[in-house]
Amino acid sequence: MARTAGSHSDITGPRVRDAALRLFARDGYAAVSMRRIAGEVGVQAGALYNYTPDKQTLLFDLMRDHMTELLAALPDDTGDAAAALERFVRFHIGFHHDRPDAVFIAYMELRNLEPDNFAEVEALRRRYEDRLEAILRRGAEAGLFAVPDPKIATLAVIAMLTGVNTWFRAGGRLRLDEVQDIYWDMVRRSVGGTVIP
């Protein structure tokens, strides 16, 4: 199949992904057609298939790549559990703040993944959660944290941190680093942290 005139793989491919990301986040995966993505990019619908085999693959690639990037950027979790927990808190807020559409899709569109794709993305999510759970377990074993169920504590902390994306806007009353300070204090308290602030 011939490429659309004026189309360049290294330019159009990322534009297709960016358009899909925006549209999926704004309108939901089910409501977005390949034709709409093509219209957003400025190519004919048939040209999209030069960049992705179908809409499901496009969604899966966006979600998998987000999780892969997240895991690759995750800071070291060795050493003191309290310091590792603080690094995780600050990282999670900062990393996700820069990627609101990817975060929204990663949480809200899981249900639209086909079973094999869901399993792969879910396994990546579990790896991320496992890093935090390991920190909490280590802190509990050292007597720094009081978490009767580290798995539940992990899910609660991640939900709390991810919630920042729903309300924080740059230029508002608080700077991002101030929000990170406040959330670190709340997380520390929620796990019964004995760390002096």
C-alpha cells in the first residue's frame, strides 16, 4: 500500500499515537473510530494501517508503552525504607503529572483491552505495585511502618497519589513540589511512619 503523499513514518507515526491518546482520553476508546483518528492527524483512514494494524493494537501499544516507560524511570528502592517510600511518592506524582492523558487511559481503558493484551498490561502494573509493596514490607519488618496488609496499603497509596492528576493544575495555589511535600506527609502518616518530618 502506498504511503499518503507528504506522509513520513517518523513524523506521522507519532502523530497517530498522539491523536489517539488525546481522543481516547477525552472521548473514550469505544467512541473513537479510526476515521476520527485519521481526521485528527490529517490523513485518510486507510493510511492509519501503515502505522498500526487496528484500534485495539493502538490502545494496547499506548498502555504498554506508558507502563514500560514508568517502570524504566522508577527510582531505586533499596536502602532505608522510609527514604525509598518518599522517593516513590515524589516520583509517582511528578511522573504522572507530566502525562495526564496516558494516566487516564491506563486506568480507565483497561476494560477495553482484549484478554491477552489485558494480561500483559496488568502484569506490568503488578510489577509497579510490587515495587511499592516491597518498600512497605521492608519498612514494616524494620518497625518503621505499621501496615497490617501491605498489598492493600499499596493499592491505597497508589490510588491516593494518582488522584493528584484529577485536580492539580500548574499555576494554581500550590506548586507541584509543595503538593509532593503534603502527599509525602499524608502517605507517611497513613502507613504509621515513625519518620520525623
